[in-house]
Amino acid sequence: MPSYRQLNASLTYAFPGRATGLRGQLLYVYKGRLGNPYGEVRYAVNKVGLHLLNAQLNYDF
């Protein structure tokens, strides 16, 4: 597997007022290749060059 770099970023928002206890969260993950994949594409496909975005709602009671 080639060397890679990874970035994780998260945003959280707590809703005010009647929605107290409700939190929204966005999570972004990026995984990018560093350097040469050693001449084999199979070492990079589905392993690096990935972007992932998750959105969630949590309710705390």
C-alpha cells in the first residue's frame, strides 16, 4: 500500500430552544496518496484518493 496523508474535519452544532438535546454533526475525511504507488494501480484503487462525508443527528436525553 502506498504512503498516504489523511485529513479529518468535523463540525458540530447544538440546536437551541425547543430542540435542546439535538446535535447535528458533519464529518469529512480525505485520504490522499503520497508518492509513487510502485507502478501497480491495484495498490491505490479503493485505498487512497478517497473522500467521505457523513451527516448525523444525535439526540441526548
